[in-house]
Amino acid sequence: DIVMTQSPDSLAVSLGERATINCKSSQTVLYSSDNKNNLAWYQQKPGQPPKLLIYWASTRESGVPDRFSGSGSGTDFTLTISSLQAEDVAVYYCQQYYNIPRTFGQGTKVEIK
Amino acid sequence: EVQLVESGGGLVQPGGSLRLSCAASGFTFSNYGMNWVRQAPGKGLEWVSYISSNSGIIHYADSVKGRFTISRDNAKNSLYLQMNSLRAEDTAVYYCARSKGHLDNWGQGTLVTASS
């Protein structure tokens, strides 16, 4: 199984400041045949289901604010919130869909400092 | 608008069975693979099972293999999860999620509690 490890487990950021979440996979999630990283990011607010933010490591889902961006390739990935807003308080998860079983990171809780 | 609505959760004794349903609308259900993902109280997300659009490909997490069965009825736009031999550690909110590889739409979830 591919193990997904996120860091940090939690972070507190001031409003308007940058938040950075890292995700590392235990093996590559990059398909060489199409050069796509099979990595997604989700946001989950309390009492709500997860919401897709980013797929293919860096493609923003329709309707997601452009302050959210994804980067990285192979085994190391980053989700960046360029200017944290109050409504961004949530837990963020990375997930690989390179192979079965699909696996998620343990989650990173983002709070306001 | 894509809608996924789960139902069928509840309280069941360990060793018991439960069948979850997910009603889909707002898209051509028969064109998409579907998943079940669960979340134990206060914990992270765990993928449970996947079924392809025509039911030809099915996968399970090791933790549920041999106890859970995923199925779908494209004529009824519905996804199912038959859960047998339930254990305390199966207690979770169960979400159905549409698959494009990544999971682009999720239901609100249904709570399953396996407890005596």
C-alpha cells in the first residue's frame, strides 16, 4: 500500500498569511505514460463531507478560489493557501489514486492564529 | 447539480448486518465509477470500496474484504454497500463518492454504529 504522510498535523496562520501543507507518498504516484501525478487534495469543514480542491496534483477544481494551489511531483506535494481566509478553517487531506487501495494522508488541521 | 444521498445507516450489534444505499442524481450515473469512503468518529478518511461503471471491476480495502459487498443498479441510479459481520471498528460515517480517479463529488454521509 502507498502510505501518505502529511506535515504538519496542524498549523495556525494569521488571516491573510500563507498556509503550506506538505504530503509525501511512500512511492511515486506519477504515471510515466501520461506524466500525470495521481494526487488529490480535499478540504473538510466540521460536520461536512470532504470537498475536492485539487486533482492531478495541481489542477484546481471548478469553483475553488485561486488562493488554493497545488504543486509537486513524484512523491512530494504541497498545498498552498496564499492568503488564509476565515472560511478556510478546515482539515485538509491528500489522497493518491495511483493504485489500489486508495489511501489518504492523516489530515492537517488549519486554524486561525 | 450532482447529488449523492446516502441512507441505511443506524445502530447494529457486532456481528450484525446493514445495507447502505446511495441515490444519485444530476449526472449520468452509468458513466461513472463509484466509491465508498468511511470516517470513524474524530478520525481521518479511509477508502472502503470501488465499483466501475458497468460493475466489471470491484475493489475492497483489506479491512472489509470478505465481509462487505459493493454493488450498483444503473437503472435505479443507485449504489449499495452490503455490510456483514460488522465489528466495533466499522463504526463510522460512510460516504459515497463519484470517481474520476479523484473523488469529485461526495454525499453527506450516513452513520453506522456497531455496538452492543
